[in-house]
Amino acid sequence: MERELEVAGLLAREAGGLILGYFKKGLAVEAKDNDEPVTLADRQASEFIVGGLQKAFPSDLIISEEAAPDLKRLVTAQRVWFVDPLDGTKEFIRGLTNFSVLIGLCVEGVPSLGVVYQPIGDVLYRAAPRHPAEQIDQRGATRLRVSTVSAVSQARLTVSESDRRPVLDDIKHNLGIEKEHPMGSVGLKFCMIANQNADLYINPTAGAKAWDTCASAAILTSAGGQVSDVFGTPLLYRDPELWHTRGIVASNGFLHASAIGATRAVFEGKTQLD
């Protein structure tokens, strides 16, 4: 998948440059049906990425957060691109730096290729089959590998900056974790685990969708990490609803069983989260 990885990386970088042209420019903010914010930067980056993928891979299904999806093909399509043109819009609007461009490819319903680009700092994370997870920045390319932290009480937990739920306090208490690091962009949270700047991410809500996790899950699992819902079940990418209704747990792998034990205890009996 070298060509796919190269195309996705180029599109992510160029879309990131487009987004930076609007950064701290006081863009008008609209609300989508689910009350999530959207800006002109989101929409233009989406059009650019989707157009580029369609030109390069015309037979593939492409689903973007800011475009009407063709869900009829989702269940049977062999290759599906999931695009979040601006992951962390809330942080972008506030002038914070934790936003990113996410481009991921699912093959047979499994995240296989991922590109996560953070425009601020010009940092690119990527992974694909037969291409190890790596981080590319001003220092060059560095192989990504998760930490070996196995004691849950020592885990560096990252959580949502814009939607931090009180139930996390119960989960942290069960795990013996005292500290947490809030930040924007689901994609960057996964990558922080992949590059050993965090060990665990817990999202105890039904607020994330397939385009939030496809690219970043491909990178994290390639780096040795693990991803599931809060009950330990793999995330779904062929569900037409697109929502991860049972939350997200991403880890370095060594902590996953303990984390799932704690989240299961808190959410026992629930089929989906709020």
C-alpha cells in the first residue's frame, strides 16, 4: 500500500496547509445536526481530500465527516476511506494547537492504513501493511512503538479536553490513576500513545465516529497498541450508524485488560453509552 500511503500523506499535508490559512482568523462557526461545530476550513479541507482520493482510487468508497455518505455500500465495500478533515474543530476555533487531519483506510472492515497530520508543528504520523508506524517531523522519521508501562496506577491517561465526563472519576478510582492529560483530537490522543507520550485513552461516551478512529487505530495497533470499546469488543467500521456507541479504550496493550475491567464494572448492563 505504498501508493495509498503516499497519496494520503500528501493530501493530509496540503489539507493541513489549507486549514492553517484560516487558523485564528475568526471564522464563522455553524452547528451541525448533532450540535457539533463546523467551519469553512472543515468543509474546504474535506472537499480537497475527498476529491484527491476519488481521483487516485475511483473504485473505493470514501466517507468524510463533512460530506453526505454513501452508506448503502458500507456493509459490502472491500475498501473504505474514512476522512476527518479537521479533528478537533473545537480546539481549532479556540486557537489551540491540538487539531489534526485524519485519513484512514479500512480493508474488509479493519483499519489497515492511517495518516494523522498535525499542522501546528508539521508532524505526520502514518502506518500501513508492511510499512511500520512512524512519526515524521523536522528531525526526520522515527519508528513508533508504545510504552511498556504495565502498572495501571502509573499510566499516563489522556482524556477529552472539550467533553470530559464525571464518570471518568469512577474509572480512574477503580484503576488507581491520579493524573490525567486533557487534549483535543481523538487522532492525536491515539498517536500520543503510539509515541510513548501517553499510555491510555478512555472515551466513556457515544460521541465518536468511525472517521475519528480509523486512521489513528491503524497507527496505534501497528505501533503495538490495542483498541476496543469499553467492554473489550473491537470497534465497528461497517455499521451504517458510524457511531462508536460503546465508547473507546485505546492503550499500549499492556494496560488494556485492566482498563477494560474498570470500564466494564462502571458500564455493566448498558448496551450503549450517552
